[in-house]
Amino acid sequence: MHASKGDRLVVHGRVVGKQDHTVEIVEVLGSNGSPPYRVRDDKGHETIMSPGPDSVVDHRKAADQQ
């Protein structure tokens, strides 16, 4: 997995009925774009994530999606 600051990380729901969760990558903490990432959700909460196989990077920048 490779990401840059401003990319979106989409975590697919693993349980029937659970929606996908999208967060913005605000900092790449690994080397060469690899995890872990500091991410921010739509409510402004920040955390550090090492995404699993249920996650994909959307390389469109957050500002491009609005």
C-alpha cells in the first residue's frame, strides 16, 4: 500500500450492513508512502492507522472530491 498526504483511505465494512468508512491521510509515518498513517475523519478526530486488507487508497486529493 502506498499513499501520500491528502489521499483518502477507504475502509470497507466487514459486517453486513456496516458502511464503508473514509478518512483523509494527513501524515505518512512510514517510509516511501507505506503505513502507518495519521488520518482524520469527517468529524475532525485524528488517529494513527495501519490499514488492513479491507482498505484501499483513493489517490484523489481530499480537496478534489468536494
